[in-house]
Amino acid sequence: MSGTPNHISASQLRTFARCGECYRRVYCENERRPPGIALLVGSGVHVGAERAMKTKAETHANARAEDVRDMAVAGFDDRMHKEDVLFTKDERSQGRELVVGKTRDRVAAMAHYWACVAQPEYQPDAPEDVEHQWSIQLPKTGTVLVGVTDLIIRGTDQVVDWKTTGGRRIAQREVDTSVALSAYALAYLREHGREVNAVKLDVIQEGKQTKRYMLQSTRNRIDYENLLNRISTMMAAVRAGNFVPCNPGEWFCDPKWCGFYENGCRYVNSERLATGE
């Protein structure tokens, strides 16, 4: 076990809060399980959005929707080529090629929709405001907080996170309490010397009819203190070797979302899993 991490990200905090056992295997034992193919949908759309926004920062022109679609699909195909991908039992029964093809079509449709309805509303000041990488020294905890913000809008002091979702509408409470958005807001404060006016989720929601909606919140000193408290608590637990598994009824405790579920998780009934009960 590698012990205390030398840096902390919002992703690490989210993983630890969801399932300590998953955190232990990924960040302490360095076990990297391939993602489920469902997770590649959002990353593919992000590729198209990132490239379109970086170009728009320089040209002040929207990319053609067809080009954004093609860039997103290329990003999806690139990950499929470079990485192993986990398929659930149901997906394996359908056939790998069929599942990959359907997922590629989803990426194309959502990226095209994003380009038509979301892209025109943003004008980045500079390419570095898109997928902006940052790091913050945290002397009290002895670590560094790192992250990547999808989009910074300096003129109006806003940070935007692009999301894709497969049917479930994100609740306002999730935006108000998001650890990631708190981290992005703190990074903006540290870099620009002023508070954000808003943290936003710009969401493309799949369904019978694809929809887009925006959710907005704010952040303040208490949110930053809560974030730092979470970091301190997580680090103390990691040092002590306390990795509490998630409730087995949680939606992410499933082979579609967790690469460890069918691969030796000590909190899963492997016998029942093997017999398909």
C-alpha cells in the first residue's frame, strides 16, 4: 500500500466518499480497472466540446456541428483503441461490436446536439480557459489539491462543468453540494483573487428526446472550509487504513459502473455472481 497520497483531486474525494474499498484498490494498491463502456460516452462528448471551445477562443466562431460530432467520435474511438473496456454480462451477450456501435452513435448524437444548442452560448477568453488545469498548495493538510475545470468565463466570473446523463435528471441539491464545483470555485478564487459569481452544470440529458438544462449555484467561505475538512478527514482515514465499503444497494455498486465488482471485490458475493442468481 502506497500510503498517504501526494495530491488530492475532486475525483479522489468522490471515490473515497462513494466507496472506500474502491479508493483503496485504485489509489493505494494502484489497481487500474478498465472503465465500463457507458463511462466513455461522456468523455467522448467532452473531447468534442473541448476542441470546439479551444478553437472558438481563437477564432470567435462556432465549429460546425458535424465537425464537433466527428471530433467526439474520434475521441471515443481513441479511448476504445488505447484502453481495455469492461463489458457487463448483458453487453457481452449482445455482442461487443453491436454495443460499441450503439455507444458510438450515442456519442455522435449527443455531441452534435451540444454543438447546436450549447456551443453558441459560450465565448472563452483564451484557449487555456478550456479544460483549465490547476493546483493549490494546502499547507494545513500537507498536500496539493489538483483539478481540471471544463470552462472558465473570466468576464462574468463563472465556472462551467459540462455533463452528460442517461435519463436521470440531476437535482439542484447535487449542484449546491458538489465537491468538484467547490474545488473549481476555490481554484478560481486562488488564481484570480475574487469569488466566482456562479458555478454551473451544463447538462445534456439522453432520452426519447435529448434535452439540455442548466443548473447554477454559488460558493462561499463555508463551502471551502467544508472541502478542506473533507480532505483532512479522508487523509486521516487513509493513514489509518480505514476504507469503508459502500452500501451494496448503491447504484454505482454494479458491474456496469465499478470495474472491481466482478473482479475479486471482497464485499461482493462471488458465488452468487458466478451462478447468475
